[in-house]
Amino acid sequence: MLVIRRRSGESVFLGEDIEVEILDIESSQVKLGIRAPREVVILRKEVRWTELANRGAARSDLPERLDGLVRGLR
Amino acid sequence: MRGRFRNSRKSFQLQVKANSAEEKEAVTTLDTASFGTISYRDEEAIHFPLGLPGFEEERRFITIDLSSLQPLIVLQSLNRPDLFFLTLPVEDIDARYDLKLLEEYRQVIGARGILPRLVVLAIVSVPETGPPTANLLGPVVIHSAHRLGVQAIRDDSRYSVAHPLALQGGL
């Protein structure tokens, strides 16, 4: 991981086309501005986690362990 | 927006109505692989303007509450008969679940001011091995009256994306 310090108003470039700017720094929160081409997907980490969880949770049939699961939940 | 909500099991009942001369509602059928042929009225469909993360194209779902699966609720895609998610009402996992609905999600489902009656479901993952888990970080939130839904992902670390489910007697 590259660790870099920036102050409010300063920027970092990722590759040729992505710029991350520190817009504001508060005591517990940083406001970032991100300039990137449309095709670059920018996601909060929690949204990416949910994306992965959804892909794992999506089903086309009921689980084999369904009876045990249902009994265990009741 | 934080708030209390109450899931009512009545909200999930999929009303299967026999055809009758008096009933002129538009009923659609869907041949699902796991639940047979289901019939639903168009008003029962829930519209997800953003889809779900990872499934952004899936915009229409219905909830199915089968007594054989309770307390699990099925979130069935109306677009793909072979796609569904198993879910649990969040209060069945954590009786004191504190919903955090960010403004961007509140707008998607049209929830303004005092929190309206919302259905809040956690998507359950049942892996081949290992314990089943529930996503309490990003629950599916449904505005029943508006028939709108969204997966509202928190921006804090209070709840887990893979909360292990406590099962009586193990699995």
C-alpha cells in the first residue's frame, strides 16, 4: 500500500486519468473529490462488500441444508 | 435517518387468487424453478430503481412468504425466474436493529419525514460449508405503500456484511 500525506486542497493522481482531491478535513471525516472517466466505477468499500455478498447469496435453487437452516432459525 | 420500524408478516403474503368473474385484476404468472408457478398481481411487484449491487439490471422483485420456509422470506426476481435471494427480517436476527437509511436511499424509495412503515430484510448467504450469514450492513429496505425497494448500505461499521446466524442446535 502506498501511504501518502496530503493537506486540504491537495491531490493525488491514479494513473493518467484519475485525480483524488482532499476537499475538506474535519475531525473524524475527510471529504474527497474524485475526477475520473465515466467508465471508472467508484464505490464505497461497504458497497463493494455488499456486491460480493449478493453474488454469493444469489440462488437458483434452494440449499441442500435448507431443512436444518429453517429448523435452526425457528 | 434512523428509526424504528415494524415488519409485519402480513406484508409478505403473496395472495394467490383463483380466477373469478368478479376479479378483474391483472394477474401475472411466473414459472420459478424452486417455487413452482407463482401468480401475482402487478401491484404486488416491488420496483428497485437501482437494482441490487452486483445485480443492477434486476429491477422487479416480489417477496414470498411460505410457511415451509419461515422465518425466511424469499426475494424472487420477476425478470429471471431462476434468480432469488433468501432473506430474514432484520428483527429476527437482532431485535434491536437500528436502521440507518442514508439520504440517497431515502430518496430512492420516497421515504420522507417520519419513517413510514418499511420492510427491512437482510439477505442471507448459505455457503456450501461454513455458517450461514446475513448482511446487516446493507439490508434491503422496502417502502410497502410505494412498492419501491433499495439495498440501503450503511456508511458505518456497526453491523456486519456477513453476520453469522445463530442457529438452535447448530447446522
